[in-house]
Amino acid sequence: MYGLPQAGKLAHDDLVRHLARGGYFPTKYTPGLFTNKQRTVQFALVVDDFGIKFTNQLDLEHLLRHLKQQYVITQDEGHRFNGIHLKWDYDKRECELSIPEYCYKAILRFKHALPSKPQHSPYPYQPPRYGQVIQYASTPPSTSACKLSPQQLQELQEITGTFRWYADAIDSTMSMPVSSLSTDTNNIERSELIRRKNQFLDYASTHPNAILKYKASGMHLWAHTDASYLSESKARSRAGDFYFLSDKPSLPILPTDPSPPLNGAIAVKSKIIDAVMSSAQEAETGAGFYNAKELLPLRQTLEELGHSQGPTPLQFDNISATQILKDEVSQKRSKAMDMRYYWLRDRAKQQQFHIHWKKGTQNLADYFTKHHSPSHHRKMRPLFLSDSQTKNSAN
């Protein structure tokens, strides 16, 4: 019945019962992931969209026959799932993800004029000024100067909502500016907020067709974590992370060890740390805590997909935070740190994480914690997205 609030749940429950009769059951911990103990088929279910993984053609045909008993289905060879276009290259063992025309449609929707020259920075960059003897506290803007009109507020919310999904799905370089736009809505002057919004839309116009590439790997989860201390308004710090799949590590990981083969990000986070941090070390430790919590369900999903996981390497670029979490030094002046952050130390002792340090230039999460110069954006973008997209954008 169209419009019935319970219709979605009733249809889902009916589908799950029908799948169970064919031997397909949801996994224990990952919502939307189904498996069959007697067959190689596994699939992710999003509403009525199936993304199927199989290694035996007969097992795939069994699932399709079972679905056709009750439903009318259409199928393709995995070229599109959940709105994301997939381009497979089985010879090179690569897959490219993209959402063609997504940015173009968004730019038209928000009636934004195309920039007169390419914009390679998604956020206004304020160069640091060195040598200042006295740094006075800035006067906070008045409430009236920060308040957007209802129409402006709704437009900004639509922009951040539209591009937040795109940043999570494809273009991770938009994660930080989208997060900043949403959190600074009532913290900065209206004119400055509008300037930031326009520059972000200029960036989306310059780089409209991002391509995220995945390469075949050992399917072992790796993570980089970082934090920027008191870099946000109201004395708040920002946590960032970068998760990817690569080969299984050889433990322990030393600072001089080569980095594993880099892959496309399976998740990128950029968020404000709720508590006010009292030091850079505390901010780094807090970011590690937030990121480790996000890693646990990813580890479990990989296990349920049949990819066994050892300790997940969690890379820091703050040696003090690393030594405290590895229980190599005793802390004295940071006793005010929330004790929940030591949950990460316990999980490391349980062999769920391998905490290690490498210098900041090798930490990919740094990009998602602060605002960089346009030249840095152009340098880092090829690391996160396909090289062909970067060349097209520069042209």
C-alpha cells in the first residue's frame, strides 16, 4: 500500500523470510549483509538493490532462481550499485567507482555560476603568520552577524547534505570542507560563510567527476589517525582518519618500514572532538579513540566476508600519544584526560589494534584535519583519486 509507513518494514520482513527458505541468512553483526553456509554467494542488500559476490556460477543461479519464485527482478554484471557506477578491469584486477554528472546536477540545482578560473582549494586558506610577539584574542562576531536567513540556512543545509554523501561515497577531498560548513553555520559571520560556500561550489565545479580506484589486495584493514589541536572555533579540535585495504602487515611495524601498497579509501572521517582538549597529545589520543571505534564494525564486516583480520595497524604521527597508548611511558601532567580514551590501550593489548608511529609526512589522515594551501590540495588529490581524473581537472 503506497504511503503506508509500515510498508517498508513489512516488505523487508517478507523478503528476509523468503531468503531464509533458500538458505540465505543475515550475518550476525553487519546489517544488510547476507550469506549462505552451503554456497559461495554473499550479498549486500540496500532496500531492493542486491550487490552480489560469488565465485561459482551455479551458486549465483541458485540465488536468482530463488528470488524469481516471488519477485520480478532485473540484473546486470555489477556495473551499478546503490547509485554508484562500477567499472571493472579483471585483467589489471582493478575497479573504478564514480557517479557521473552528480556534481553537475548539484551545481545546476543550487544555481551556482561556473568559476572564471579553476579552483583547486575547497576552502579559503589563511597562510600562517610567523614572528608575532603578541597574539590578541579576536572579538567573536555578534549573533546578528552570524545569523542566516531561513532561505540561506536551508540552502546551506541542502548543499552540505548533498555533498556529504558524495564525499563519503567517492570524493574524500570534500569531507573536511563539508564538515566545516555544517559546524560553522552559527559561529562565523554570514558574509564569510557565504564566501566559503561559493568557494566550495567552485571547487566542485572544477573537479566534477571524481574517480575512486580500488586495487586487488590482501584485504587487510589499515588506518591512519590524526588530530589538529584547537584548530576549530570555540577552542575545539578536529579528528581525521583514513581507512584502506592492503596486504597483511609484518608486525611490529617500525618507523623505518616501507608503507604498504596504497589503495582507495573505504572510509574517511573528519569530525569535531566533543571535549575540549588540553594538549596536542590529548587531541591525538582522542582522535585515535574515535577512529578505533569506527574500525571495529569494519573489522567485523571483513571477517564475515571471509577475510581474516590480524591486529589492525593504527598509525599515529604524535610519538607521545603512541607511547602512552602502548604503555611505554607513564603520564604525569595529562591526568585530566578522560579515562575512556584508554579503552584503545586495552584493545591494543587484546591484539585488535597495532599502534605504531611514523612521521607526519607519511600520515594520510593529516589532510582531513586542517585547511591547506591550494598547492597542497593539488599535490595530495592524486593519492586519493584516480590520476586520470586529476589530469582532466587540471586541464
